[in-house]
Amino acid sequence: MKYYVCETASRSGIARYAEDFYEGVLKGKGYTHVSPARITPHFLNGCHSDTRFFVELGAGQYAEKGALRMIQEKGFSRVSVTLHDPPFINFPFFEVRGRWLNKLSRAVDWYFNTFGMTRAVLKKCETIYVLSQRGRQLLRDRFGGLDAQCIPHIVLPDDIYKNPLADERNIMFFGFVGKGKGLDYALRLHSLIAQRFPSVEMHVVGDAVDVPGRLYLERLSKCFKDNVRYHGYVPEERLDGLFSGVAHVFLPFNEYKYICPTSGSVINSLRRGRIVWTNPVNGVPELVQDGKNGIFFRKTHDQNLRIFEQFMENPHLVGEISRRTLKGVSDASDARLYRCVA
């Protein structure tokens, strides 16, 4: 038997990834999808010793980490994992509540390598996968002797838009909202654009991740009102309707000090042929090439505004980038790229 272990009944990007990865890759290889809650001593006692497990791991995936450790404690060795926030399994490794305890736990991860616990878990895995070459390098640098295989972020072929952009001009911010997520930057840039092009709307799609985030969003929604629509969380089945009127997706990112995630927001914007404006940090440079399938924010908003003006004055540029974007995503979704997955 083969079991794919990941919770998909949540709003997280990893949950959406897991749904697609199962349907596009693992289901055809004979895996059965199970929630980590199903992984109990009783369940594992009924599994043959050569049972194969595949587990998705990342920030907040504590149930999956618990399932993985139980699987390993029972002696199963045919175990593969994908690290969504390399080089760590979870970040922080210990699930704690409270801002200062969270910071302390992260310090234990960063400075003391969780006293060898992360290495011990990863060393028992048959195969480790990551979604970026930079993530792979971070893993090798931190845990010398461990290596990973890099696979592309899954995109199902049927989810890739067939038609490039035409007359769309509006802007979207897409993702969870928090102080480090760059929404204030995106809104300030839109306010400058709206002074030059009053008809350009800004759509904010996403919910706050915590109480400080909700206060942050509330403050921004009071400061930036003109031609801005705040949609909150939008389920997957309604996203296409919002994207249909949008040409540009503003995703300002900061360089993460400890981890290297691959942005699902970037992937989901690219597969729709939208022009992603972002920063060359974390795993982004492996997804977006400035001027080819997206734009890297410049040092000043005046510079950003000049680039936006070029798109408005030369609409054919929007279509050209959109076509290149869709072709690039289509090439990267080739099923042959997942042959290494057992």
C-alpha cells in the first residue's frame, strides 16, 4: 500500500498544493490520500512493513509532522517528504502559543538546530523533495550530508488558462494579509497609479492571519478606499471570476531570514497568465524573470509608476508577457518532470 498524508480541509496554500499533487501525480501511482489524524498506532499496526508513505511538511503542518514521527517510530523506512519551507520540517519545530514563545522556539531551530531532532527525522526519510533549488541549497548548507530532489510546484494542465490577457487593466493583491505581507506597499503604489489612471481598480483578496493582521488590515482599509475593493477570503471556485478583470498582481515579498518558501500566490497568478509584480527574494527568481513573465518592483514608486504607464500606453506588451507566462507554466507542468516520485 501507499499512503499520501496531508490535511486538505484548510485554507492553507499547502492544502491546495496537496489536492493538486495527489490528483496530478500520486493518485496515478497508486497512493491513497489520508488525513494525518488517520495515522494512529492501530492504523500503522495494520500496515505491511513495506508500506510507502508520502508526507507534506511546512510551517504549521504539525499534524503531518506528528504523523511522520509516528510512522518512523513504528519502523517504516519507505517514507518520502516534501519540505515547503526548507530547510526546516516545521518552523518553529515546536508548536507553541504566544509571540515570545514562538520567537524562542524559532531561536532554538535556528541557533541550535532543534538539538538534532530535525536532522534525525530527515535522515530517516528515503527521499526528500523541495520546490526550489535555493531551498535545496539551504538544506544542504544546514544539514551537511542531507540532500533533496527539486521538483516543480504542481500545476494541473487543465488549470492553466488558454487565452492570454487582452484588455484587462486592474490590479489584485492575492494572499494572506499580515504586517510582513506587503499589502501597504501595494496599496500605496495603487494610489499613485490611480492618480494617473483613475479607472484602474485594486482588488484585495485574502484574510488576515492573526489579530495584529486584522488590525493592520482594518487600518489600511480606512486609509485606502478610493477604487479599492476588499474581498476578504475568496474560495477557489470564485477566484477565476475575480481574476477575469485583472491584468496585474502585486505581491511584494520580504526576504525570509530562516526559510525559503515557494509562493502559491505567484504560481496561481502565473497559471492564469497575469503579470506578477514582486521582489527577487526567497524562491521567486526561479519562477519570475523580470520583464519576461513578470516585473520586479523597483527601488522607488516613481520607477514602478513609469513601468505601469508603459503597459497602459502599449497594451500589446501585456499580451506578450501573458503569452510567455502561460507557455512557461505549461512547459513546467509536464508530467515527465515527476518521474522521480516513487
